[in-house]
Amino acid sequence: MSPGPDARLLDARQFDVRARAPLRLGLAGGGTDLSPYCDQFGGAVLNATIDRFAFAHLVRHPQGRIGFRASDIGGEETYDRFDEVRLDAGLILHKAVYRHVVETYLDGQAPPLIVSTTIDAPAGSGLGSSSALVVALIEAFRVALDLPLGPYEVARLAFEIERVTLGLAGGRQDQYAAAFGGFNYIEFLPGERALVNPLRAPRAHLNEFESSLVICFSGQSRRSDTIIQEQIDGLVTMNPETVENMHRLKADAGAMKEAILRGRTREVAEILQRSWVAKKKTAKGIATDCVDRLFEIAMAKGAWGGKVSGAGGGGFLMFCTDPENRYRLIQALNAEGGQASSVKLTFDGAEAWTVPR
């Protein structure tokens, strides 16, 4: 625990800070960032952040209490004392970050704040929204308290809070994608090491890939923990099929990285499709009737290939198509009950700022 701050300094802080962290598309390698796979074999994922964000806002509570709010899901909790802030139910992500900051950096002094958030995607979207939310909260406190945390430290802390403190099942890629932003090939090595490699692709190649992209919300939000736990169980027991398909997913991340760097968008689509076939073999429930139906429609309307972003079971799908066909593909998916649109890549990671007065 760091030395406690001067109480007068803590009281004098403005605590009117906003932050945002980008959501991501999981393009290839998802699942290889799970333990024990990455601990034994090393994992590799390719992801890209998009123009959807998780937002956080810290402001002093006018009644001197402690409040947590998630406006997009209608959640709100208020407490009179710090010891009432428990992590067994409710807005556990908000409360876990707040508790960590108070106990680690503020020597138990709990500032009276309203900690509020919103996310540009529904829960269970497959865009890494929960981890982006935690990263945004940490980034807001980093700026408010001038904490010595770089993007690696922010990502690692977000992982620790989600996976260790709260025990939520999941991998490692989402926290690093949100903290760093951009188009990244991320390696997860034994010894809890992570290496973020930004893709230095020509902008024309990235523009062509972006112009080919269509994302589509299936209308089904899902809990990923059941799917992820089945994948983990298969890895713990070294189920041959699970391990073999994880190896394929990792190889696809490297192959897709090379295809992006060379501007081969059609090859990217083929790898997406190949990864989708392998991913479906790592756990039950990754594909659903709704997801399969949208895939059939997309392929019939000219998609070159696609996959689900995230663990599966619903959430967002992504497809690559000829940019000249993108509008027609979006219209066809929307006509069948999907929520499809184009999407823009982003290249900045989490950021926070003091609200101007």
C-alpha cells in the first residue's frame, strides 16, 4: 500500500473527471488468452478498437455519500459508509475499482463521489465492454489522483480486478485492447507477461479493410462465462480437440496479421471464416440458431466471411465483403431482424480529462 495522501489535498481535488475506453472487435486468436492455454503454450490475438466506447465520470457527491450509477442499464446504488460497499452483488465493477483505489492509493480514505458510467453497446455484446468499463474507471482515477500508471499497468490492474478480485471468467485481451487502442497483435506469454504489438500497416490497407467491414448485433445479449468456463475446463483436462482448435486459432491470429499488413482483405475474410469454424469446436453454445441464420443471410448476400466477436452465444457478428456490396449487405441483415451497420477503426486507447469549468 502506498503512503496515505494528505487529507487536505484529497479534499481540495476537483474530482470532476471523465474518461473513455474503446470497445474492440476480436478478429483472431480469441480464447488463446485464457489460462491455462497461454500459460503453457503462449497465446496470441489480433484485435482492433472501434468507434464505440465505455465512459466513466467521477464527481463529488453533493450529500457527502458514495454513489455508483450505470445509466445505460438503470443501475444505481448509494452508501453512507465505505464499509457498506460490498462486492457480492449489484454494480460490482464500479465498486471493485473504487475499493481498490481507496485501499491501495488513499490509505482507506474514501472520497464522497458519484461514480457513473455508460457503454455504447448492450451488455453481453462480445465487444469487450465490461473490461473497457473497468479500464475507463481506472483511467478516470488515474487522472483524478495523478497515479503513476501507464497503459500496461492500467490493463494489468483491470485484469486483476475482474479475474482475480471478482473471479469473473474471461481472458486477457479486452483489457489491453481498451488501454492501448488501435490495431494490435497481442502476445500473452508464460509468467503473466503481455506484449502489445501495434500493426504498422499502410493506411490504405487499413482503409480498405475498414471499408469492407459490417458489424451486426444479433439482438441476443449473452453471458459469456458459461462458454468460457467450458473452454477452460477443456484446457485444464487437455481435451485434445479443445487444445488443437486453440492452436488453430493462435495460428490464424498470425496469418491474419500478415494478411492485414499486405492489404489482402479477401484473405482476411477467409481467415475469419476459418477461425469461426475452429472456434465453434471449443465449446457448446458459441453458435445459436439466430447467429446461424444471420450467417446464412450474410453469405447469401455476398459476405466473403465472418465470425462472432467475443466468446459467442450471441452478441455482435462481423463480416467482410466487397466495399461496393457493403450497403446491400447491411440492408439485407437489417431486413431479417439484425442490427447491422458500418464501423470505424480507432487508434487511441483509454483517455481521461478534467471537465472544463
